[in-house]
Amino acid sequence: MPNRAQKPDRRRRGNTFVEAGLILVPFMALVLGITEYSLAIFVRTTMQHAVREGVRYAVTYQKMSGLCQDASIKEVVRRNAMGFLKPADVAANVFVRYYRPDTFALSTENKPGNLVEISVENYQWRWIAPLWRSATPMTIVTRSLDRMEGLPGGATGPPCR
């Protein structure tokens, strides 16, 4: 009579693979779902950081060589977006607005004392694997606002917009 403890049954070995599959498939779906939502939150946080850096740049009236102030601000936002904003995205989704501090009305001037708002609006983040939700992309909107400082020493007026 053979000793069953020494030789495993073939059916038991097959059950191991079935059980592993039943555990691994939901586990991997859970891990990938957490990863995907985490990545979406990371993209939104990166955009928020980018617009904050754009405002910090704007309030000091700096501008890059060959660009006016608004174009320089948008370039700072693009550089701080860690590659998520392409040049076409900057043109369509990054906005620079100035407001009067007394009425909060939209202004056309970037003069000292005005408020500057930098925003990334309607940026579409596509899900990696839209398995259990629709294929509709997540829309990201971030804004940052601050008051413009005084003009740098020796400046006669604000730089071109």
C-alpha cells in the first residue's frame, strides 16, 4: 500500500493554481486601482505646484529673454509641471488673469497692487486602464492667486504682457 503522505495527489497540485488565480486577480486589480488613483492625485498636485510657482514668478515682474511677462509665466508653469503639460496644453489650458484689488474686476494691466491669478483649467487626465469606471477622463482645474509687488528698482513701468 503506497504512502499518501510522500506523494501529493495530482488534483491537489491543480487546486493550488486555481486558488492562486482566484486570489491574485482581485489583488492585482486592487493594487492597480490604488496606483491609478494615486497617479491622478499626483498629477493634480503637480499642477497645483506649477501654478503656485507661476504666481511666485509673476509677482516679481520677472520675464524670460525674448518673452513678455504672460508668456514667461506660462513657461514657468510648463517647466514646473514635470512634463505633464505639453506646449499645446499650455496654450489651451494655462491662463494668466489680473484683477483690480478694490473691485475684483478683471483688469488688462499687470501693474503693482493688482491681483494675479494663474490657473490650469480643463486639463484632461486619461485613465491608464478604465476597467471599472467610464473612459471619461478626469478634468483637472487648479488656481493660485497673489498680489503683485512693487516694480523692481529703476523700472519705469510694468513689463509687456
